[in-house]
Amino acid sequence: MLNVTLSNGVQMPQLGFGVFQVPEPKDCQQAVESAIEIGYRSIDTAASYFNEAAVGDAIKVSGVSRDELFITTKLWIEQAGENETLKAFDKAVAKLGLDYLDLFLIHQPFGDYYGAWRAMERLYKEGRIRAIGVSNFYPDRLVDLILHNEVAPHVNQIETHPFFQRSDYQGLMTERGVQIESWAPFAEGRNDLFTNELLSSIASSHSRSVAQIVLRWLIQRGVVVIPKSVTPSRMAENFNVFDFALSENEMESISTLDGGESLFFDHRTAEAAQWLGERKLEL
């Protein structure tokens, strides 16, 4: 397993396991147990996924020591604000059955995320979180947050895949000491990713799957990836991406697939802010 070194020196696995859209406790616990057994040590969840407790149950029975694991969860919009974030953190670690988090992210760039960041800075300084970051922050809001706070985000988790590659933004983040992390590395299969002619050709030449080619392409770019699957054979396939490499020509050819815009929605629009702001947790 490769690690990336965050700006504060913390080591983060470059390949992790995501549990988005696995809300059923039994299914989520089984998936995480299988992932850990296969070798995954980084698990990514969120309050809005409604499965933190199931992740915690899987961790508990895994038999893997806590210091070998890297656990991420995220703060939802209605949990933002300084006092609310402190309460949300306590609730999250209780559900996960942990004493500390490896990474805590502000999930969306809406609501009182400045208050949330002050609380996260406090928890970070107290040693209750090893690293703090954001998710879905576009360059303007990321730089604004960096300029007006003491601790810069260590990670920004954003939509990143062959059809929305974020290369320029990755460069800006690197300059600012922020690690890029991909959500939806497979674009959730949109644009017929798994049957794309170019990706399929490269996959065939390496005797690999398209999924493995996409993950390898992101890893060689220095992007942290958290693919999700509930099928153990697919989990194992996604994990098996460290024994081959793409050539410079192959990397460059994949860059031609970039469409330069989200395949899901643009967080900078009023519609996105309205839709996300109306999504409530069962607090």
C-alpha cells in the first residue's frame, strides 16, 4: 500500500474504501469487514451516509489494531457551526466506537462552515483528530478558508475521474499544501466509463479491468482514491493496482477524456445550494 504524506506529516493510505450509498447496517458492516480482510486500512464514511455505526461495528470485530486504520467521516451542513460541530464530532466517534478520528471533513461548502472550521481546529489541536479537511470546496472557497484561518485544510475530497480530471485545481491545491482526494473515481459508471473504447484498450494491453486502469491513473497522479463496492471480488480487484504502471503515453491519452465539468452537479449554483441545504439528517 502506498501512502501520501499530508502537510502536517500524517501518513494517509492512497487507496481506501468508501461506503457511500450503503445505508443498510448489515450490508455496510459486511462490506467493511470484507474490505479490511482484503487489506484496506482506510475507510471513508459520513454522517449523511447513515452508516457510521455499522462501520464502527466492522472495525470492532476486524481484529486490526486501531493504529493501523485510517478512519474518515464528514460533517453535514446542518451540523455546522462551532458548538454544533463539537457535538457532531462526539456523536460521530461514539457511533464509530473510536477515541479519535484520523480525518474529519466538512462535507459541503454551505452553512456555517467557518464556525465548523474553528471547532475542527480546536479538536485538531487537542489531538482528537489527526487531520482536518473539506469536501466539495471549489478554489475560491478553499483559498478563502486558507487565508482566514490558522490551520489550512489537509485534504479536499472532490469529484475527480477521467471525465472531470481537476488537473489545474490539483496544481493549486499542491501549491497550498492540500491533498486532493477523489470521490466517484469511476464517475458512478456515467458516460459509459466501463465500456469506454480508450480505457478498454489500455485495460486489455495490461490484462486489467477498466476500473483498475482508472484507479492506477489516479494513483499515478498522486490522487487519494476511495472506490466503493459491496462485492468482495470487486473489492479485491480494486485493491490490486500496485503491481503495474501506466506509461506516459497512456497517462496522456487518458487526459484527452476530460470534459472539464461535473457529471453530477455544480456546487456553485443556487440549485445545488438549495437541494443540499434542504437535505436533513435525523438528528
